[in-house]
Amino acid sequence: MTDDERYMREALREAMSALSADEIPIGAVVVADGRVIGRGHNMTETLHDVTAHAEMQAITAAAEFLGGKYLNRCSLYVTVEPCVMCAGAIGWSQLGRLVYGASDPKRGYTVFAPNALHPKTEVAAGVLAEEAGRMMQDFFKGKR
């Protein structure tokens, strides 16, 4: 198992936490020096806050851990492609690396704001995409 797969599995565990709270099952972790320093999952319903996305929760936790707002030496693993809002936050945090699972052709940043990330941020897409995508599909099928 690669490091990307290992940390994406951590993000998938966060997504399961969201699912168990009847939230959209998206999870995220921030990693620095081989250590998870921030975790998050969608909490928009729980907190009544449209900005409480998994990425935002994980970025906030990581910044608090580091005692600073810049995450240029960190990697963010998120189960689904970030939305425009989260891509903006990723850009402002100067994140070193973004790794995501399933693409989001309806709301993903690559469609609406492909230049939102910091120019130095490396991106890897499609890591465990099938698992992440299936979790999302199953969640929304259950809602219909």
C-alpha cells in the first residue's frame, strides 16, 4: 500500500464518521512529516454551517496544531474533489500537496475554478476514487 492509499484510507474513515451522523460522506486528513495533524469530515448539518466541509475542518485543525496558517509542507487527503470554497481555502493556506479520490463534475473546483489553488500546490487525483465515489452514490441513493 502506498502512502497516498494509506492516508486516503484515513480520510475514508473520516467520511464514515460523516455518514454515521447522516452527513454527506466526505472525509479529509492533513499530513505533515508522515503524521496526521488534522482531521475533518462534513459537519454542515450538525453545525448548521454551510462552510463546515471536511477540508475546512481538517485545515483548521492542522493550522491550530502547527500554530500558523500556512500548510506549505503538508498534504491534504480528501475523499472527493474539493469545491470552489474549499479550493480557495487550500490556496490561501498555500498547501503543499492535494490528494483527492473521486472527481466531482457537478461542483468540483477543476470545473469552476481550476486556478484556485496556490501555484506551487501539487495535485494527485483518483486515489481510491472508486471507494469514495461508491460511498457518495450509496448515500444519495438512500436519500431519494
